Amino acid sequence: MPIDYRIYADKRLVVCRGTGVVTDPEIFGYQREVWTRPEVQGFDELADMTGADSFAVPHPERVRELAALAASMDTSSPSRMAIVAPQDIAFGLGRMFETNREMDERSTKRVAVFRTLEEALAFLGIEGPI
């Protein structure tokens, strides 16, 4: 599966990494599989797309649908999500996701998109490698 994830309970952080061709069903599957777990509610998130070769998203509307699904899973606890997107397409999709999350009144997760892992870790307040 091109999206792998790991939960760092001690850091209250979920890290997912995309590799190869990242597809629409895998993105939605990750969202549902991880963020329905009660033990990760309120955790920060790092989505690292550095290893992704391409993205198979059938329509840009799916980004809005993903943002709405994600916002519907938020808790009342504010949290942060950093997206690492060095490729132009990943950066553009990430910014679309960020904008749609900001516009959804249910959203309690602050999303930001970065070109480097170092910038993303700084946004999340994490020192050292993950």
C-alpha cells in the first residue's frame, strides 16, 4: 500500500508516508482507518509525500470531499497537520486540502503545506528526526 502510517502515542502524533502512485481509495482508506480510532483523537499529523511519484485523484472535487470527511472526524481539541509536498502537484493538492479544511466550520485541525520535512517538523514543534 503506497500510504504507510505509524502512531507515536508518546508524541501524540500520526505520521503517514506516501510512496509510488498514491490513489484516491488509499487516501480515503487511510483517513477512515486511522482517524476513526479513539486513541488518536486530538493527535497532530504529519503527511510526508516526499516518496510519492504521482497522485491518481479522479477529480479535484475529491480533495474537497476528503477535507470534509477529515473535518467531520475532528474533535474539539485543536491539533495540527503538516503536509510535506516537494513535488508541485503534491503541493497544489495539499494547498487545496488546506483551504478546504479552513473553510469547514467543523475543522479544529490547523493544516499547513511545506516543501521540506524540516519546515513541517518545526511547524509541529518536533525536534529531531521521526
